[in-house]
Amino acid sequence: MKLSSKGLALIGSLLVVQPPAIQAQTPAKTAGSYELPPLPLQAVVDAPLPPQLSVSPHRDLLALTQTPSLPGIDAVAQPELKLAGLRINPRTYAQSRFSFGNDLFLMEIASGKEIRLQGLPQPLSIASSSWSPDQRYIAFNQVDAKTGTNELWLVDVAARRARRLTAKPLNTVAGNGYRWMPDSRQLLVQLRADESATAPVADGIPRGPNVQMTQPGAGVKSNPTFQDLLKNENDALTLEHYLRAQAALIDLDGKLVKLGEPSLTLGLEPSPDSRYVLRQRIERPFSYQVPVTSFPRRIEVLDRNGKLVKQIASLPLVEGLPTGNDAVPVGVRRIDWRNDAPATLVWAEAQDGGDPARKVETRDLVLMQAAPFEQAPITLARLNSRYAGISWGNGELALLNEFWWKTRQVKEWRIAPDHPDRPPQLIREASSEDRYKDPGRPVMVRDEHGEARLLIGADGDSIFRIGSGASPEGDRPFLDKVSLQTRQATRLFHSQAPYYEAPQILLDDNGQRLLTSRESPTEPGNFFVRDLSADVQSTPRALTHFPHPTPQLDGVSKQLIRYKRKDGVELTGTLFLPPNYDAKRDGPLPMLMWAYPAEFKSAEAASQTTDSPYRFNRIGFWRPQAFLAMGYAVFDEFSVPIVGEGSKEPNDTYVAQLVASAEAAVDEVVRLGVADRDRIAVGGHSYGAFMTANLLAHTRLFKAGIARSGAYNRTLTPFGFQAEERNFWQAKDVYEAMSPFNYADQIKDALLMIHGEQDNNPGTFPVQSERMYAAIKGLGGTARLVMLPNEAHAYRARESIMQMLAESNRWLETYIGPGKPAAKP
């Protein structure tokens, strides 16, 4: 999990206890009911999820939230509204979600001692949690869909006890619904605007036609194929009802003070000095073409009484952008408080009309305006690409990033925010695709206000960076101390074989104590504390002791392999083999290959190694490794780079490069003697499903395919898809050549398609799978379509996951044969 500078959260390792022996048998299926896969696959599904860890502001405590295994279809099928890109639980006035924490406890980092809490609500159902900046409290959001409660609770850390802070229900349709004020004395909350008000009820009688009309002279605009959009005025009224929230401040005794009138609020954020609140709210006119984030918006600064201090911007409805992935809307963009100042706003504004095709010297201005917001904004930076955020340190030091998608170029600048007239210093200019030269992300820590700030060395001019350490031998995570004057890096820690050990959090300001996660191919990930003092050469101290999650698969082997495509591009993939398997003794196995294509602007970057040979052999239900339990070999994440160097676009030769990558992968696993060329299946999810259908349409390399939640006809996504910038009318040949729907008559091998009936991902409408299935059926091909009720782009219910595995396992058994059980050692 990627660390957030705001949350500084860590995800623990998978904690699973399984029975020592599980027989491979498939339970009987009742007609029309959900199906269960063989017991070995059920065991993978029902494994407990890992606890989520968050480090306290003082970096001496951990808060651990345990989440139960998958919810049932009864939970996933609860009422859900789909409005303007939002999915809303109407009972709780919350974002629809189905996984909640059912346990919360603390751990001392110094001793590893667990601290249990009293007074937690039962049953516990935590949607989110947050430390107070002074570390005295943890706030959490308790949501119970059955009763419709959405409450704010508080844990007193010293007293080790929880209590409900207010009986007033939260509104968490947009955001968490609460956040700590920087002084730790109050929380800024979004409450249900009117508890007595009921949602509009449609009578089924239309008020009139739903009309849309273009504006002459508006020019070419690209608009993704969004889902869950408003359809009529009743939808619009319903959205207003559920999104309307009352901003308020609540103190630690539960006393509540409202801030102004209710509004259609998308975000509230206090200034670091607690004197102001930045509010973003939407207003009419709404749209049937774009989600709520593109509706007209007012950006305002309020005082602590809710009085309007300054309107920063009134942004219009945005129904489409200029062509290109570097296109942005005009006006105020990416606005936020400056973390290291009392009350200063920083934002970007495009100077090219948001159109990357325009030739201008300055693409983005980065502007800054300080309280009391009476003076005009001042220019902090002029950029020739797009603003990508700032890591704040102090008035003399911040790191500003810019990025240009077309060239994949990133730049990092050192700036002095208190001296905007001082010329910026270029720290780094590189390709975002070049993993080998990535210097890592700056280490951020929370200050006394709870704001994320750069951890600056005692010399005042050094920072720390944590990176993945990508190399031809695989990832070797590191921690560096970097001088901003000399740009020289001193390596404080580097992961060493036979472990994969990744720095997570520096536990002090001197870079001497480090929290890491460590794992090996046979040892699950656990958290360790390292002393990095020059005079101390101690082994790391284990903080957690998670056991092997799937002991019945303890003998699984993993190998990171490298091989070449016929055009010379070097490829990688991770080969998994079942427990106790020996290629010389047991011979080649039926194999499932799984991938997700990626676009690159250089063959050199596409050839770089990903992953590490020292990572734990983690077996989960979502990835293909689950089928190791059934005796199949698995080749996961085999490289499928689509390269377009210089002025060339990657997708101009998509099919040729796709086929070449698959041919090279098949040749390699056959050469290694682990796969039978006549018993190989291929699969993928989303863009990987698109890949799967294309491989079956353009090759006979595979006897079967498994495609989950894919898109197959690119004319249904005419304004771009994945990394493709051009619209259909600019690149008709590309769209048509890349659409496996157009070649459905060439699909001669069996294709299993699985899709959520309520897919919410742009571009992967369920109709994509329905039409693809109809085409193959009508053309006499072999296909099966499984539509999962109440499921989105990723499947959430236990029953749905079991069905997915049962269908996939039967497909593999039918078309590449049953997996070969490993011989006993």
C-alpha cells in the first residue's frame, strides 16, 4: 500500500490460519444458486484479512484495525443509489462500502505490547479512524447499515476507553465526514443536514422529456464514458438531498457549533492555525454527462463561525476537456492549505486554456494567497508542464513537482515559499518510467498541528527518501539521507537478500530508528524496528508475529525470470509452481498466465525488472496464484509492454507487440520445462481482460481465456481509454484494430467472461461483455458469460468470489485439463 503523506498508514501482512489438509472436492450446486469452488480454493477465500496499521503522531504507538473476511451477498445487495458518479447507502447517508473494521487496539512500538480498549461499540463497524494531532485521542466513524447509524466515536488513549462523541448522525457521502482541528480540541464534521427530511420519491410519471443540447463553437472536447450519471430531475433532487450536509465544530465534550447553512459540500479543510475552513461545494446546473466532481463549484474560506471570509473561485460546469492526458480544466485547480504556514492557500491555474496542444512558455502558474486574503495572490512558480504537488518543509525549503504525460517527464524543484522571488533550483529531471533511477519519495512526518511536513536533517539542508530500489536483480528498498546542496545521497538502509525489507516510517528525526516490513519467499511479512546507528550492528527487532497465512501451500516456489521479445525488449515475469513440484520428476504442468499491459515511451524503460525474488509467496483469491492450490503452474505479471518511442504512439502497434510479448512468455515457460504448450490458459482483469480477448482473437497460443470486467469494443469508449489520448475520429484504425469485438470470428478458443452487473469503472460497462458474448455465440464460438448481481468493477461478496473461482476452475479443468497434484516430498 502506498503511504499517504496525510494518513501515514501502513498495511500489515495477511494473517491466515488454515486447516493442515484440505481435500479437493466441489460441493453440489443447487440450480439457480451460487456455486462453491473446491475446498482448497474456499480456504484461500475465507482467509482472514490483514490488520491495518497507522502510526501515531509521536511515532511511538500503532493503531491496528482488524477487518473481517468478505461480506455476504446480503450486505452487498443492500439498497444503493448511483448518482453523479457517487454510490450512496441511503440508510446511512454514507458512501457505499461493505468492509468495516471489527476490532481496534493499540501497540507500543518500544515493547510490542498490545493495549486493549474498553467501551467500543458492539458490534464494532469502523469505516475510518484518525489520530488527533496531540495523540491523546483517536476518532473513528462507526457505521451500521442495518440500523442506519453513522456516528462519530472517540478513543481516549491514556484511559484506553472509547465513547460516542455525539448522537448527531454524520453525512459521509463525500469524504470521511470528520477531521481533527489542528489544535486537537475540536473536530470539523459534516452532519446530516435535516434528520427529519425524507428523500424525494419518484411517482413514476415523467415531468417531461430529458433534454440535452450542445453549444455551437464549443470545439472538440474529450469526455470519458463515465458511469452512474444523473438521468433526470428526480435524480438531481435525490443527489441534493443526500449530499447536503451541515458543517459544524464539535469539542471533546460533545458541544456542537454549526458553521453557516447546509450546503452540497464536497470538502472541508481547516487551516493549520485553526482560524479558517476551506470549503468546496457544488451548485446547479448539474449535468447528465459528467460526475459530481465536474459540476459547478464554489471554493470559499469561512471563519470559525461559518461566516464567508473570501470566495476564492466560482468554477463552471466542465463537460469535457481538450484532447490529451495533459489536458486540465481552467481556473483554480488542486487548491490546498500550505502545511508549513498559519493560513496560506496554494493552487494551480492553467495558462494554456488547459489544452496541451497550445504552444505556450508557461503551462501552469502556482499561486499563493495568505490570510486575511485581502492582497492579490502572488506567483510561487511558473511551470512548463503540469503542477503535481508540493512537499512542504518550512519557509526556506519545499519540494515542488511537475509532470508532463506526453513525454513522461518529471521535474522536482527546490523552492523557498517565504521568498517567491528567489529562483527555484532544479533537483531532478527524469522519466517517470525509469524505475532504476527513481530517488524515492521524500519522508514526511506530522508536525504539532497534524500537518505532513518534510523531515529535515539537523543540518537544515538534508532530507530523507524512501524508495523501491528497482534494479536488474529486482526491487531492493532503501532509505537515503540526501544533501540538497551537493545532491549526494548517503544510504542508511538497503534491503539485503534473502529478505525483502521495505522502510515504512522513520521513528525519530535523526534517521536512527526505522520501522520496516520484512518478508522472504517462505516467511510472511511482519513489522520490525531497526536501529541504524553507525555503532550499532544489531539485527532488527520483530514487532509483529503474523504466522504463515496458508500453511497448506507452504511449499509453493517462486522465481523471477527474465527473457527477451523478438524485437529485443527484455521482459520479466514471476513463475509460481505448486508445493513439492519438481519439473524433472513431474514433467510440465497445465499453466494459467495472467497480465496487465502497460504503455511506455522507451524500450529501455519497458525492459526494466519489476518485483523482487525475495517477496513472500502470498496466495490470495483475487490473483491467479489461488490456482496453485489446484495443482496448476502460474505465470503472473508476465510483461506486456506496449512501446511508442519518440513521436510514435504505443497503440499504433498494440496487437503486434501484444502477440510478441505473449509468444516470448509461452516460449520461455515451455523452455523451462514447467508448462505444456498445449495446456496454457491466459487471463486478466479489466485492461487485462481486454488483453485476453485480443490474444485469443489474434493467436492460437492459448487453449482458453478468463476475462474479468473487460471492455472489448473501443468505439464504445470513443474519447480515449487507458493511456490512449487520441479520440476515435483521430485514430480510427487504432481503435478498430485494438477492438477484439471486431475479430470475434477469429476467436477459436474458449473464452470465459465474468462481469459485475453494476460495474462502476469508466469504459467497462457490462454491455461490453454482453455484446462480446453475443458476437462469439452468433459466430459459433465457445464462450460463457457470468454476470454477478450487485457487483461493481471489483467483486465484493463472498458468494461472488466463490462463484468466480468455481467458474474459473471448471473452465481450466475443461480446456487445459485438471491441475497435477504435487507429489509428496
